[in-house]
Amino acid sequence: KRPGEQLREFKAMVKALHKAGIEVILDVVFNHTGEGNEQGRTISMRGLDNSIYYIVDPDTGEYANYSGCGNTVNCNHPVVRDLIIDALCYWVTEMHVDGFRFDLASILGRGPDGEVLTNPPLLERIAGNPVLANTKLIAEAWDAAGLYQVGTFPNFGRWAEWNGKFRDDLRRFIRGDLAMIPVLATRLAGSSDLYQDDGRAPYHSINFITSHDGFTLADLVSYTEKHNEGNGEYNADGDNHNLSANHGVEGPSEDPAIRALRDKQVRNFASLLILAHGVPMLLAGDEMGRSQQGNNNAWCQDNALSWIDWGDLESNRERFTFFRHLIAFRQQHALLRPRHFEGEESGDRCLTWHGFRLHKPDWSATSQSLAMHLQGTADEAQIYLIAHASTKATEFALPDASSDKPWRRFVDTSLTVEGPSCSPGEEVALQDQKSYRVAGQSVVVLVR
């Protein structure tokens, strides 16, 4: 190819995506380089000025390793700050990307000795840079050395975060852990415990269940343990803390009951993720059942294990359609996309919690059920979401409805014959407007 052709291709891609209404978020890794530890190859920063670009022990010459990759970039040195800011501005002004997701972003808040800074100058400069003013800034708010800043990341009113607590709490609830109802409510309502105290909003919470790190969604409900033997590290690599469940047998199963339960749990995850307050993030391939055969650290597998097989789309068409319905429903109802936490608005929006009985949510440690009622202005639809992790079917009372605006079913993840969801706007009215029987381990979404 001609020199610079890759740049023209990237610009053309961004232009085509923008024309289709799709923004481009670039995943950037400023926390380490490919030079490895102090004994690694000299191919970039080390050859310019080792002591400036890396966090180095002055006595031993060893690199700090907060990244897990052998070295840590000295991000808050003035020279390195300029490099990072210049790179970000280039991608915005020349390549027209819409934002950035920062890998192991907590490292960007460490000082030259590895200390955690209260007001990191790099993060403040990124937040206040005029060229970056309209871009989205998303932090992976932890590092590989145990610094975990979800909810406390130095944000300067600008930074959103990967909400790792949303991921972990939803995984615990769906697999049936007890004492999860209070925290489930907080996660569904935008995680005010993490983002309200410093003036941020629900949209600063990037909600997710799965990402490129860890299990795919299909594997999350099919494996209790990681299976990374193919990576050549004797299954020692990858996270051991997966909060997963195999629902009866480890790995693939031909048992119809196990397969049905796994499919339902996938729908449960998708429903709560896409309809929760905050910004939902999906892992590519989850919508069509992609599996990595239990490998939760497949970055080194450039083969069919980590590739997306588009043939899975036809064999998992129902799952794909379910995801599409949820996304369309979220787009249709602004109640699911609040820009403020409950109580911060003028009163046009109302969120109430319920249990089996109306206005009686059960916050106890043994409870596994919660209902969320969203109401807006008089001409807006109302939404009633029921999350039920118990294995026992239970009758839930419904708020009063009128004859001209009855409750209609959008989602029941337990249904298979008539389908677990329908296209938004095509919901069928319930015959019984007083209560709804929810099957075990199911999510139900009603609208009126």
C-alpha cells in the first residue's frame, strides 16, 4: 500500500460510521509500552529517556509494574503528559474520533514514585483541554497492582467509568446469591452511591456484564471455572474471581433443561443491563452466543477461539432478536435514560420500589426479588420491571391500570413458545391487570 494509506482507511471508516449514526470510541493504552521490563528490548521510550518515560527504582533500575506488563509509564511527568495530550488531540482533530476508553486508567493518576495522587495533573489536563471538550472520556478505574477507584476516580466532572461493581453485583444476583436486593436497586437506578456525591450523573456509569477481559456471556452461564489451558500457562493466567455458574455441568451440554436455563439467564442479564439507568456496554458476539470454551484470558489466541463467527447469527437468531428488542425499547423510552439521579429533578419523574406486594419491597438478606416502577409525565408510558432470582414462581401485584391504558407485556424471559419479547409498540395487554405470575429465575418488563 502507499505510505499513509492506513490513515486514509481509518478516516474513511470513521466517516462511514458517523454517517450511520455510530460514534467511535478509541481504546487507548498509555499505561505501558511493548518494551517489557528493564531487561526488555529498546524500541521506543527507553531509548529516548528511560528515567523520564518510566517509573524506575533509582537504586536498582527496576521498573514499577502496576500494569502487569512489565513496565509502567511515568504518566504525570510533564514531558509524558504533553505526549499523551498531543496524541489524544491528534486522534480528535485529524481522525475525528468521538472519545476514548483509557486502559487501566488508575495508572494515569500515579506520581513519579508510583504514589496515588489526589489531583493528578494529567487527568485534570485531559478533562479541561478545549480540544477534548466534546469528547467522551471513559476510565477503566483500576490497575493491575490493586488500586481500585470505581466511584472515586479523579474525574473533574468529566470522566465516566467502567462500573465494575455493576458487573459483579449483577452477576451475584443472577446466579442466586443472597443479600443482593438493596445493591441491585442501587445499580438499576444508576449507582448513585458511586457517582452522585461528586456531582456526576447516571450516564457517567458505563454498565457492563462482560468485556474483552474475562468470560463471554455464553461462557458466564456455562462454566464455573476458567479453562485457559490453551494459553500455555498451565491455567494460571486469567482472573479466578468470575462470579459465574454452569447450571449443572461444566461446559457444553445436550441436556434440554440446562440449555434452557442458560438461555434464560442470558436473557436475564441482557434485560437488566440494557434497561438499567446508566450507559449499557455490550461485548461483541454476546448477542449471538459467542463462546471461548471457558477461556477468560483469550487475548493471546488469534484463532477461532477468539474470533467472531458470523455463522452463529443464524443459529442464535432468537437471542439476537431479543437484544434488538431491548435496545429499541430503551431508545423508545426516555424514562430509562435519566440525566439526573432520583430526587435531583423537578418531580416530573418518579421511581418506586416494590416486592410481591405493592410498596413493600423486601430488603432483607433472604430476599431475591425486586420490582421497579418508573413513571414520568402524564403522557409518558409507565414501565414496571420485575427481577426475580428465586427458583420458585411467585405472584407479583401490579400497580393500578386504567381500561384505556392497561399493562402490556414487553418481556418475560421465561417464555419460549410465544417468545420472550416483542417489538416495542406491539406489546399485548395482560388479561389479569391486578397481578402477574413470574416464573423462577426470570425478568419481566411491563409497559402501559
